[in-house]
Amino acid sequence: MYRRRIKKPRAPVFGKSLEEFGFKINANGRVVDLSPDEVPYVFDVKAKDRAFQEAHCLALTDAVLRVVRDELAKDYGFVEMAVPLGIDKDDTTTPRAQILATENIYECERVLVLIPGTRESLGSWSRRLICNASVVVGSMKSTVKLAHEGGYGVLILNPNAHHWVNNEATIHPPTQGEMEYVQGLHTPEEHVEYVLKNVVQSFQSQKIFFMAHKYGTHTLMRTLSLQFEAFKDRVSAISLVDGSHSIDSYIDPSFRKWWSLNAAGYAPSEAEDLAKVDYKPESGCNNYMTGTQEFDHTLIEAIPLTFEFFGARKERDTVFDHYKDTAPVFNEVDPTTFALAIHDDGDEKDDHVGDIDPASVHASW
């Protein structure tokens, strides 16, 4: 059991429901106040008090995400799963984190695993987008909707819920009182590694898709390298949105080649670079330029593009030995087919040909 005594200034206390905050989610998916004018939420609730503003925003988005999780359960049949596994359902005191899964996750043919970045709660891609743009895109609602329409089972990870406070997992360490940690899941890396090993490896699916955002891309790359033998013949595609991962420390040439053949990044860029594809050596894969540099707006562009990419690879043979030495057929919605860094066993060879305009490419092998 891990406990720490916290001694910090007491944080402001807010309600848990949107109504207690004086807000609602309108028909357009915006967080607005309860007035007939539906005035959108603004961050500057209390001038010159940054700490209060941040605490208010965090609590408000937590309230939004409670609504989102209820809707995911109602509309798509998501159920909570506690990790570490093996905790009795009647046990309310043992620290655990909750992840979300569609009810058929162990049996479905295709599975999509979603991994957010840091400081995001269960079911959230971006708190900023939730508050400033759209709950539908900032949460994982639009992603889940497209996955449901495409016939995927979905697993949503919760890599930031390390802290156990008042018999509940939270991403926010308390400022007063005692804090425990979820045993063995103290970091995003440990969470992702545990869930892939103990949950995802148990799925029947041989067609597993991954989508990760920001720091989630690092945790995913790290885990797939550690569990390469378990996943190298089961992964159909990997989408990396605004990634912070680096392949530099992964020296296994087989893993590096496998990564380049399966992973595609969706990166911020200048507007004039929209739809260009560029091989980035540090990411180890091709990256599609989304034409926006506004904070987290890469997600808005990347979500539909990701499902086009996934759709192009739905029927693909996932056995690595069957395709590792075969040039892929060019497909304009599959960034991995534009140009590749080829990592053969032994000497490393880079067949990348530079920035690529999709209109000018037929096959870059």
C-alpha cells in the first residue's frame, strides 16, 4: 500500500454535475450556460486567479466527461473494467483504475484501442477542445461513433488515473489529506503496458487497431516494443495524432521496420502543407500533414482521416512475415504506402524520398 501525506493550500471545491456549474451541453455539442442565449464557456471565470480558473476548468470537464461516459454506456454498450484485474466487484477500497470496453470486446473480429495523452480523464482526448470547441470531438464520442459504424469493438485506456482518493481513482492529486497510488500502475507507461499484456493480449481478435494522442503515442510505442512478439502478427494499423514518441532508442531492426509498415502519424503543419506526407526519422513512420497548428486541432482533422486509413487496412494480412518484404500498393488514404524507411535485419537502409505530395505519388518503392 502506497500512501503520501499531502500538505498544500486547500483547493476550491466545486460541484460534480454540469447543472451545479450552471452549464449544459447544447445540441451542437458546445458547453454553454443555462441561459436562453446559451453563452459558451470561457476560461476566464475569475480574473487574475489562474489557479482558480484551472481548478474550475478541470472540475467542469470532469462533469462533462461523466455525461459522456453515461452516453457511451447507453448508446454503445460500454462497461467499466477495473485494473489491475482480480479485484472483487464488491471491494470498494482497493485502489484500481477504470477502463472502458464494449461488451463484446473479447470476441469481436476487430478491436480499436484508444490511448489519450497526459492530464486527460477517461473518455477524453482534449480538455481544451471539450471546453472551447466541441464535446463531441474533444471527448472520444466522435471516435467511438465512427468505430461503431465500422464494426470495431473499442477499448478506452485510462493511463493518467494513478491516484486513489476517497475510494475513487483520479488524475488529480489531492492538496489535502492522504493519497494512495494504484498498485503497479503508477505511470502512464505502466498502465498501458499492463492493459496490453493482461487485457488486449487475451482478445480473440487478430485485427487490432490503435489510436493514440500526444504522450499516449510514446506509451504505445514503448509497450509494443516490449511486447513485440505478442503483437507483431495481430496489428492492422496504428494512428499517432500529434505524437511525442521517438524511435531513436529502439534498436531492434525488425521492430523498426514493422513500425514503419503499420504506423502513420497525423501532425500539425502550416496550411499550405495540408495533405503532404513526410517521413520523420524520429517518429519512425510517415506523417500526414493536417494543415493546422492550432493547439489540439490536429485531432479534428485526424479523426476522420484515421478511419479512412483503418478502412484501407481492414482486410489486410497482419502476419508480419507475410508482408515485411513486399512493397505495399499505393493508397492515397494510407500514409504508410507513400514512402517508407526500410529497416531490414542487419544493415539499416532508408528508402525515404523526402516530402511527398499525394497528387504526385503513385508508389514510392
